[in-house]
Amino acid sequence: MKTVRVGSRDSELAVIQAQMVIDAIKKYDSNIEVELVTMKTTGDRILDKTLDKIGGKGLFVKELDEALRNGGVDITVHSYKDMPMEINSELPVVALSEREDERDVLILPVNQGDKSKPLGCSSKRRMLQLKALGFDNIEPLRGNVITRLKKLDDGEYCGIILAAAGIKRLGLENRISRYFTTEEIMPAACQGIIAVQTRKGEDTRYLANFHSERSKIVSDAERAFVAALDGGCSSPVAAYAYFENDKLVLRGLYVNEEKNIAIKGIEYGRAEDAVKMGISLAKRLKGEAC
């Protein structure tokens, strides 16, 4: 009997996302034995510093990559937005989920909160766009979703900003007080998409029921845009691709912090040109900022 060991971070959301992959494998072949292997990553352990100060979101994949390399697991499951723009060719991404709600949301305390407290936010991308919307008292907030919600309900913040996808997958949609449109807060590249990684050359046909080619196209466009700007996961750049009828649309946000410049742009094209569109939009916005 074939056994597939699935590596995941040990947070509640990460385990739920890994279970979605496991369910898809079981649907493909109920005879496959699936084992979940969870671990705490460096990014999960260091919570007293912002990600850009400790090496970026690549710290959320370091231990999982090592487990793949040494054979401790057969596949690993990630939130695609947490993965570095440069992925080791020996550990390719082989499947992507359907995209969950890509928007960011505002969560308020369970009880009446103290409005003098700061708004908790985990990324420069969100902070920049929130300030443009008139939010000014914003402080960094680290930890997994459950940890952040506890800090909110314990009175440390007047509200927190999170990705709608994670809240919905946790079954906590009732906590959402406001959905920000993608025009108000452009999402991080690949927000709402789950990625599965494995070793080069592995047979992963059992992921056929999980993979979405549509997610592959939009994520290729978004990641190409960010990569062309040399923007890592903790960079304030943002990208959002979607289909409008049969046409692929890519919207991007380029930020030059040194010059205090933020420029948004849009590109239209064909699905097969997703990567070219990302590079083209990045070059155009970077050129406009010069």
C-alpha cells in the first residue's frame, strides 16, 4: 500500500489546509495511506520581530524544505503567499488549490474594544494601503491567526487585519466586520491559494483532484510581477490577477520606500502570457517611478 507523508506547519489553519490536500488524495485513491507530519518553523518561533528583520517569510518554509530533502515527508503544504519568489528547482510546486476569497478583512474584538489601542497588522503591504484609507494608529502584529485573535480579544488592539481566506477556512467568518475590496487593499501575490511542494521527479498524480490550472495561471502572473521588482514576501508590493471573461487581468502595486512612491497599474492579456504580463507590468510601473 502506498503511503504519502504530508508535511505542514503545526498551526490550526496550516493543519486544516493540509487536511484539504489529504482529502483530495483520498478522493483520488482511497487505498493510499496518508500521514500528517507537523512541525514548528523558524518563522513560527520568532514572534518578537517583524519578518523583514529576520529574513522574510521564507522562514515559514525552511524546516519543511529540509524535511522534503531528507525524506522525512513526501509533500509539503503551504499558503502560497508565504513562499519565497525563488523556489528551489529540486523542490518544485506541483499543485495549487482553487483560490479562496483573496480579500483582506477587518476583525474587531468580541467585546467592545478600546478605540485608543492600535490596529494590528502583519505586513508593510497592508500598512501602506491602510494609511491611504485613513487608518493611522497601526502597529505590527505577529503570530498565527488564532494567536492574533487572542491578542485582539485580550484588549491589545482595537482591531486586526487578516486574510479572508484563513478566517473562512477556520470557520470564523462570523468574526469579519469589514471586507476590503481589492481596490482598497490589493492582496499579496497568491493570497488565498494553497501550494503543494515535493521532490523533483516524484510521481504526484494523486494530487490530480486538488490542482487548479486557473490558480496556476493567476499565480504565475502575480509572482512574475513581484519577482521582476525584486520584491520578497515581506515587501510592500502587491499583485492580483483574475479572469474577465476569457481575458487575463493583472493589477499590481509598486512601492519605492526610499522615494516614498506608490504606483498602481493594470495589464490585460492572454492566459498563456501570464508570466510575460507580470514582467511587463513590473517594468512599466518601475519606469513610471523613475
